[in-house]
Amino acid sequence: MTSPVSAVLFGCEGLRLSDAERRFFADANPLGFILFARNVDTPDQIRALTADLRSSVGRADAPILIDQEGGRVQRLRPPHWRQAPTGRVLGDLYRRDADKGLRAIWLNYRLIARELTDLGIDVDCVPCLDIPVPGAHDVIGDRAYGDDADTVIACGRMAAQALLDGGVLPISKHIPGHGRSTADSHHDLPRVTEPLDVLEATDFVPFKALNGIPLGMTAHIVYDALDAENCATQSTAVIGYIRETLGFDGLLMSDDLSMRALGGSFADRARTSLAAGCDLVLHCNGDMGEMTAVMDGTGPLSAAAVQRWDRAAPLRTGTGSFDPTEALDELTALLAS
């Protein structure tokens, strides 16, 4: 990779790029892009959009992300794409029968990988490794595989492997754990007050166990036990803990900078997140004014970030043959069992 690739991932406004967006992306040179429901119509339309996004930065290997978890967090929906099960449905099957559950998880995410790569999308914001607790906000809810670390670890590991087998990079989220939040960070800044020994025995466990997943996404949450002043995304202490104690050395991106959990200007949001130790910042809504401001606080990828991306990128090659018709039939039978 040659600099200056900027330490940012951007969304775009609609179903196709405007001339202004092409010019902006060519000048900004973000590492890659993320798609949302507003960018989705038909398979051919998405193929054209992903090709145009990569053309705008002159890099055929620029990563393109999407949130395709299944359930309510699924940007690609019927009639063109399959309605995938929630994490909780898959986790429930795993708890009833571990072998069937793990097979269903592999089939489900391998099918998702096939659907994504067919469209030119090569990164999925999965697995969700958060562990919800009673009384927490339902922003995680049935996105989680279960309420215990062992289930989340087993299911999350298989989901990540299936995506990698299909040539799609997984992202562990939301580091170091969003399940205990009593607020939705899209709208408010959550605060977790439990002591560190409790968090290390629960919330943080899946992220430490699966610290080899190549990409990670931070949580916009304040963890009083680590830093009572700054949310994880903007906390040198929390990101240092993620790196040193949880042992995560993959490419670490912020959650969306446009979420209301964060305050200050968009330039400050980007600058503070990168200074705290994020490798990349993520800005999703496609607003040109906000993206321009984000660029004011964003520099090129650091040398460490380049190394992390260079380790992750080759994993998009995938492995082995795959019959999606047979896989879907098998998955349907497992989910009905």
C-alpha cells in the first residue's frame, strides 16, 4: 500500500455516486467505504456502485463494508436477498445442540459471504461479541448469540471463520463490550459503572478469546473502571487496554463518528479518536459537509495501521468450493430442527 491513504472509511449518499462525491473521494483517498440501506436497490445497482467507489480512489482492492448480521441489522433484504436469522436464533440452536448450531452458523455466514462477494462487498460488520445483561438497552438484544461468554465465543469464532472461508473479512464488535449499556449510543453516550473484575469475568471475555479476528470496531461507551472521562473510542487508556490486556492487534476502527454518543466537531471527533489509538475512523451517513470536516481531523494511515491492514487484506481470498443451494437447504433443515 502506498500513502497517502487516509485513515477513514466513508459512506455515500445514495444509489450511485454524484460527481461531487467522486471528486471528494479522489481527493480524500479513504481506505474504503461502507454501504447502508439507502445505497441498496438491486444486485446490478450495487455492483455498479461498488465498482464506482473503488474507481473513485483508483484502488481495485479498497475494502467495502456492510452491516449484514441478519435479523433487524441487515442492509440487504428480500426480495433480492435472503432474510438471515438473528444471532440469538443461531445461539439458541447451538445451546440445544452444539454440533448442529456450529454447522448452521458456518452455513449461514458462508452464504452471507457468497451474497456479499457477488456484489463486490468484502467486509462484514460481524460478529457481534457483546453479552447483554438483564435491564440493558435492547440496541444489542437478539443481535447477541447469547447471554454467556462461552456461547458468544463459540458462535462468534465460527461466524468469523465462515466469512473468512468465503473471502469476506469479519469485524469483532463492539470492543470491549456493548451488552451492558443502558442507552443506545446512536442517540446517547452510555456509561458502564461495573468494577473491572466484573467486566473482566464477563463482557471482555469474548474479545480476549477472539483477539485474532483481523478487524475490530470500538464501542462509544464510557467504562468508569478504565477511563471515567472518555468513551472507549476516544480513550487512550481503553484502547491501550484493548491492545495490551485483551491482546487485540488487528485493525481497529471507531464506530460511526456521526452517532450522537460523541460530541464536538467532526474534525475533533476524528482527531481525538485517532490520537487515542484507533487505526481508522468510520463515518457512515454520506453527508458531504460532515465528511469534509472529518477529513480536517484525519491524516494518513499510520505505519502500524498499514501493517495491520496488509495482514488482513490477503484473507479476502477465501478457501474451497461451495454450493449455495445445498448450503441453504441444509441450513433451513437445521433451523427447523
